Amino acid sequence: MHPSAIHKQIVPSMVSENGDIWGANSVRFSLMSRDNAFYEAMLARDYRFDGKFFVGVKTTGIYCRPICPARPKRENVEFFVDALGAERAGYRPCLRCRPESAPLSPAWHGKSAVVQRALRSIADEGFFDSGEERFAERFGVSARHLRRLFVDEVGQTPKQIAFNNRLNFARKLITESRLPMTKVAFTAGFTSLRRFNDAFKKRFERSPTQIRREQKTTRPSGGIELSLSYRPPLDWEHLLEFFRSHRIPGIENVDGNTYERVFRAGDGVGALRVRPDTERPQLLLEVFVEDPRHLFAVVQRVRRSFDLNSDPLLVANEFRTNKFLDSLAHKYPGLRVAQRWDPFETAVCTILGQLVSVEQASRLVGQLVAHYGERVVHPISGSKAFLFPTPERLVGASLDEVKTTATRKRSILEIAELVHRGSLDFTFPQSPGASREKLLRVAGVGAWSSEYVHLRGLGDTDAFPATDLILRRALEMHPGFDVRDVSPWRAYAAIYLWRHYAAELSRKKRKTT
């Protein structure tokens, strides 16, 4: 069956209101049972369902992604909505398709706001070295209560998830890089190579050296290159255009089809390149860092920056309820919400971009970086580069060299002071309502700036800068469209409206000149 045919059968019936595609007892499955639908998707090797379910092969004892080249018979397979379920049933991960490399499964999103925030914090930071009690305190609950919530909603405790995430990442490093095993172990949070080998073998039923021998892959000798899977479609050109037009001089660059930037990596400097794979739905990330222990955090930031855990089918299903948005989804397939590298960086750039053109905003950010950023040597080219100024570096600064208004300067300095004191914390996922309230208290930060920071810096899928000129005009042209109807995916509605009406305005401008 052609993937498009499966799409027509599965999307209306398999995608639930929260994006799940597994409700086997749901009456929405009018065309085929859940398992039969999964089997058809598996036969089609449809990448749009990658990570949404996994296939346990009874005859081999392994479990696979639905895109695996293997084609077992229907009677020899059973299906699981997450990798944990397959492993609990006694299956081991496939060496060919490597389930740990699949995009994030909706089954791991959690239902409650606390679990959602905690899951994102674990994904961003990996292990929480402060301990379970202090980790839980960040979300206003006890460690015992947080463990209970996690077991009920996800099936594992926070510590178990962090541990398995690191082992999955270690396997990725073993498979895709030539990093020495000792460094792989340290990157995975182990202080002993023996303990790492024992934990790895218990999880994957093979030693790290066996996994590496079976792959027989070679990688470039410069940086560490890793593949980052996503569910297609993905409009790479649109993502690249955002970073090109909002480039931070001295820090970021877009060269041809590749995005580059330098970043702070602990006490050192790192650099990365990202480009699309021309054969598979994945991005190729090349990272240059002195200490590989920062690799996990870098990978997670890159995935956020390019919105690689997005589910296009989920968004398309939400847009189906509105004829206008549905038409935009078909016209511009694969749009994603590009995010900046760091929320504080996003907040500062957003303030400097208030009521000025994109080009002028880039110049202002360049002035800030050149005078207050840390000058470094680019790890790849050896040329002069900068790190974005930290809050500590901006506290008490005059900002005289930045040719913007006094009000915007005060806003930047106030945010830097709040972050420096810990009153405004961008280091872990917060309640959107609480972070909005804190940002709006800053003089010079209004509704547009607050929503834009949440959209581009904090990954809030429901952020919508309604006072934005283009968005306001778009809503005025469609009075019957209530953006609240697509909550909590209003950020994607904003991206599609910007994409459509920015193009329309550009064409009208060309016709009058």
C-alpha cells in the first residue's frame, strides 16, 4: 500500500486529540484495527510514524522501528507504543534500525504539566546530579510524589528515564562515532568503565565493543558526527532562512545548505555544523568539543532548535478542523518552529528586535556581541569568533555601544539582573503562565515580546504573538477563524500564517516597485 493511502486511512482514525495513535479500543478505528494499521504502516516504512510505535518480532526476539528494512510476517509480530513496553516484554533493540535513534514518542510526553516539564528537563540535562529530592523541588512536589506521577503516566521513574536516555546516547556514540570507550562511558555519566560495560550489556545484551564491531562505520576525523532523525516532511529551507535572516554576527553563520555556530561548552568553546541528509529523513550534526560530556546537551539543543521532535501528522490533524489552516498545511508542508539556542539569548535578541526590521535587529545584536561578548577562537576555522554575553557580563553594563533606545537597554539590563539573581530562571522548563508573568513585569517587555520569547526560546507550542502586525492582519482577514481552536498548537499556526502572509506582502511590494 502506498504511504499516501495509509495516511488517508490512519490520520483521521489513528491520531487522537493529544497526538496518540494507539487507542486500540477507540471507536475511531473504523477502517482497520490498531495492529493491522500498524502492520500496514510498517510495510510501507512510512517515516511519519517513526517513534510512534515499535514492532516486536517473535521469531528473533528483537524489536524495531516501523521503518526497519525487515519485513516479518503478520503472525510473527506484536506492537508496542513505546520502547519500554517492548523491552519489558523481553525484546532487545534491533541493530539495524536502532530504536534509540527514533524521534521522541508521544507516549513519553506525559499528561500532567508537572510530568511534561520534568520530562523536558531530563531530556535537556540528562542526569540530575543534585539528587531526586532537589530535582522534584524545582517542580513544587516531593520526590515520592514525582516518582508516583511518572510511574502512572510514563511507566518509569525520572531516574530510570535519565539512566536509559544516557545509555541510548552512549549506544549512538558507539555506533556513529569513533570516540574511545572510556570517553563514551564518561559522556554517559559513568565514573567507571566496568560499571558502564555492565549496565550497557544488561540493557542491550551486547557489550559496547561488540556493538562497535558489528557496525563497521567510519566517521570524519575532525568533529563527532551524529545523525538526528525526524518525522517528515521538514521544510529545511524555511528553517535555514530563519537562521540566515536572524543570524547573530560572530556566532552564527549559514553557508549554502549548512548552519554553523559557536557555543559555550562548560569552561571551553564548542562549535557545530548542521546539514540535511540527502537520502534519509535526518539531519547530520558535526560537533567540535574538547569535553564529550557536553555532547548530550548539545544534541538536545540542536533537536529543539530545528524542532525535530515535532509530529507533522498531529499538527495536520489539528489543522483539519479549520479550512484555512488546512489549506496552508497542504501548501507549505513540513514547517517547523525554529528556536534559538538559548532562552536568555532569545530574550535579549527579541528586545533588540522590537519595532525594527530584521536587518536592523541583526546589526544591533552584532553590536552587543562585539562589545560585550567573549572573544574566542573558532574551533573549526581558527578565526575570530564570539560567545553571546552572559547575564553576569551584562549586569551593570552601560550598553552605550548598542545603538538602540534607552528603554530597550533598561529592559535588557533588568532581565540580565533577574537571571543573574535567579529570580528569572531559564535553565529548566517552567510553567508558561508563571514565566509569562515574570517577563511582563520587566519594563519595556509587552505581550508581543513575551509571546515571542516563549515561541522562539522556550519551545511553548501554544505561544501566539497576537499583536504581531502580520498575525493581526491575517486574523482580521479571516474573522471566522479563532486561533484558540487549535490550542495547544498555536505556535504552529503562527508559523504558517507568517510563512503565507510574509510571502504575500513580498509579492505585493515587488509589484509596486
